[in-house]
Amino acid sequence: MATGRRWLPSGRVVGVVVVVLGLVAGIGWAAKPLWQPWWYAATLCGGNLSGDELAELLPNERLEAARDTFGSGSGVLKCGVNENDGRHFVLKIESRTDTGEPYGPLAMEFTVPRDPQYVFPTSVPGFYGKFGPVIIQECPRLGADSYGRKWRLVTMVYAHGVESDPSPESLRTAVRIANGANGETGCGAERLPLPDRVEPVRKLSLSRAEGTMCGWLAEGRLPDSPSGEEWEVIAPTDERASITSCSLVDSGTGESAVDLTGWYGDWAVEPFELLLAANVRIPKEHSSRDALLTEQFGRAKARCAEEPANFLANSYTQDRSDSVLPMSEVRDLLNRFTADQAERRGCTEVELPGPTVHPELD
């Protein structure tokens, strides 16, 4: 009976096979950056990402998937992409329900109130923060917590590792995640439209501003602009946003004379108190919880839908050495802005700053 011989490759054949396998592995490694954005879009973040948008955002190098809690039933949904060392993120994404408690998702964004960079259309309640796009949505289906605080869905895309300025891709990524998290958490917010660009700053004439949230600026008297030219208005937000904004711009200089913002929810209380405590010489009969007027800004207060609301008017020159308008005029504009916001939102317990201009700390 014949016995079969086992074929053994020669040393030369083994060498050729090793080289070929090495080339194939090398080609596959080099090609990974080409397919990995679509792979991550298909496998991460509950399938809410776009491969085309990730391809524009992610660097052309080998990356790793971060921990993913989408689909886990958690109230804190996280996902993202890390560098190959597994220790540093490239793109970090987070969406969570929040009632504005201390150390919540907005704590790092707003140590003190500041004028956000508005890059979304007014239909998207968001802005570009210190780390990337932020979207804040109210959750009608979740109601309020045991303290009567509204639940909100806060979506943050930490994009500073991949971009230094806003891009349509990061904004669309934030909206996609917000829409996906809205459904997963049962938030009940309206579905948001995908933006097709970074929204430019739009300066409107007073007559064109009449149909916006800032239409009150077209009603009643306004102070003269520093240049003597016509006033323009920037109205970047919808009246339902958690941070609303109106700016009065001197068309002669192109610079803002007063920026007015409304802040809704418990999460904004501590930043406002810190703003006053760290910048204003507060007399004994007042505290950082009060509505006050200072040399370059003023604060008013109210309660809206059982939550605290704060209203801020900033007016300062580019070198921050003085206010652009007299503070008496700034106070009048703040009071009118507060009255308009209170009417729109059914606010009560309105507190306006008195005429005294309190000096700021040196």
C-alpha cells in the first residue's frame, strides 16, 4: 500500500510567502484610515454618525474606538474615537439628560456667563463652546425632577482635537447625536434639522429685525450710536432656546455696543453668582444673588416655568477699559430685554437692577 508523502515548502518558498503576507498586511494597515470613518459610523454611537462627515473630521492615521454606551439604557450616552495609544481622544461625544445640578455637563462650559459663539441656525438650540458644538434641548416627555427642575438633553461634541474652528461636519455630527439620543432617552424634543453650513453672523437693519426674537429693539427709543450711524441687530437664537441672545451693533464701526443674553435653568445660577462675586464690589446691603448694575455689565432676574432665569447685558470697548454706552442706557436696554423675555416665557418675580453703578474689582 503506497504511503502519501507530505509536501514541505522549501526555504525559498517560505521566504516569498512571508514577504507577500508582509506586503498585504502593510497595504491593509495603510488602507485603514481610508475605511475606518465608515466603520466607526456603522459600529459606534448607536449608528447615528455619518462616515462622510467622520472622514472630514478624523485624522489620516490609525485610530481606536472609544467606550460606547449608546444602546445600554444609560442616561449618559458616550462614544468617540481615540488615538492609537488608547489614552487620548480624537473625537469625544456625549449626550445626557440633566436638571442643572452642580458639576453637570455645562459646568466646564460656563464657569461664568460669557457670550457663546452662535454657529447653528435658529432652529437648532445650540452654540459652539470651548470644546466644540453644544446643543441644549428641553425634554417635554421627561417632565421635572422631585425639585421641580426641568429635564434637558445636553449634547456635546468635543471636537477641539480635530478642528480649531467650527465646521459643518462637527455641527451635523452634534445634531445627528442629539436626534439619536433624543429617541433613546425618551426626551421628546422636536427632531432637529441638519445644518448645511456654519451659520454666518447676520447683521439686520432695525426694520428687518422686527420679525425676530429681538424685534423689541425696533420698538421705542434707542440711544444714539457712538459713530452716529444706524443701528443694526444680531438675532442668532430662537425664543425657546436655553440661552437666548440679542446684540445691538453700531453700523459705523461694525462693533457690538450691547450684547443681551437670557439664561434659563438652575445650571446658570452658580456662574452668575461667581460672575458678580469675582468682579464687583458688592455693598453690604447686596449680595451676588441680586440684580445689579456694574461699570460694564448688568444682571436682571426672574422665575420662568418654576425655574430661575438670569438676564445679562454686556457693554465694553475692545480693550475692555470702558463701556460702549452709558450704563444708564445699558440698564434701560436690559430692562426692556428682560420685559420682552418675561412676556414670551410667562416669567414672574422679575428683579431689575437699580440705577446705582457698582464699581468693579481692580
